[in-house]
Amino acid sequence: VHPTRLAVLLPDPAGNEFRIAANRGLAPQLVQSIRLSAHDGLVGWLIEQGRPAANGDLGDPEILRELKLLQAVVAVPLLAHGELVAVLTLGQPVFGAAYGRRQMETLFDLAAHLATALRDITLHHQLGREKEFSERILSHMSSGVVTIGRDQRVGTFNRRAEEILQMPATSVVGQDLRILPSLLGDMLYDTLASGRPGARTEIQLPLRRLALEISTYP
């Protein structure tokens, strides 16, 4: 559509404001200073209406002011599963006075695909942060922690489990549970198959006659 300026606004981590994450043609001072409420004004209108906002459609002077602040004539909502993931704003087209209906329909269709991609990226980063957080906790636990998935492969093998069983995590994680001492593997498999927790039980591994206290949870 060849806009003179454009910007993509994303919500902040708290979800209270939308800020410019990428742009073309806007002054750096403007980019750093713009903060739009995630509930009112232009963003609130896009959430409520679920369609692009053009300056000619807006009767509320405050919403129009925010659009002009972004040096834009159109704001397109990027919606995924009913959630406003981002806002795309476009300045005047390089050629012509306004964007035509067909261009607006194309922008709206494209926005849906972009919203899905952005949502997936956000979820990917969120899962990565949660995984890192869990791994930090596991690495400092005084108990050994071993998990298996539905594929019966080892998913987690923390530092304490390495020390107790004298097995490096690099050679265990991702392997079939049969790589574990048989008594431990049997308890894990029983809990996986039955969906019931295993009460705290004392076992002795044949190798090194190592006594362990084991609890299992689905």
C-alpha cells in the first residue's frame, strides 16, 4: 500500500500500555515518548470495534488525536483468538489521498496472519522464560528430580539426581526410561500409566546398594 510512515505497537509486559516496537519514518523522540492506554482511546476503540480505524470514521476527538500523534491516517488491529496482539498504523499513502476499500480489506486479512505469528512468538518466549525459571529452581533443590513424558522418555534430570545416581544428565535426558535403574523406572512408569501418585517408599538399588526414598506424582 506504500505508506509514507508506519508503526507497529505492542503491549508492555504488564499489558497496561501499547508502545511502538517497530516503525518507519517516525522521529526517534516520538517513538520513545508515545504511550497509548491498553483500555481506552484508540486501542479501546479497536478492541471494541474489531476493525480498522480510519481518520474519517472517528468522531471522538481524543481517539483522532492519538491517531494523528502517530502521524497516521489508519490503524489496523492485529487480532488473534479475539485478543488484540498489536496495532499497525499507516501514514498517508505515497500516491493518492487515501487507502481504497480493497487495500483496507487486504490489510485486515494480512493483520490476522501477523497477529497469529506474533502471538506464537510471544508464547514461545514465555515458555522459554518459564523453562529457565523451573531449571533454576531444580538446579538448587536438595532432592533429585526425574520426570518422564507420555513417550516414556526422560524429560528432566536435575543436578542432584546426577549426583545421587552418578549419571550425567546429558546421557539421560531424551532417552527411554529404561536407562534409569529398573526400580526407579518401574515406579515412574506405574505412576505414568495409572495417573496415581506413589507414596514415599524406600528402595535399595542393587548397584552400590544405594538406599533411596522415592515419591512419584503424575
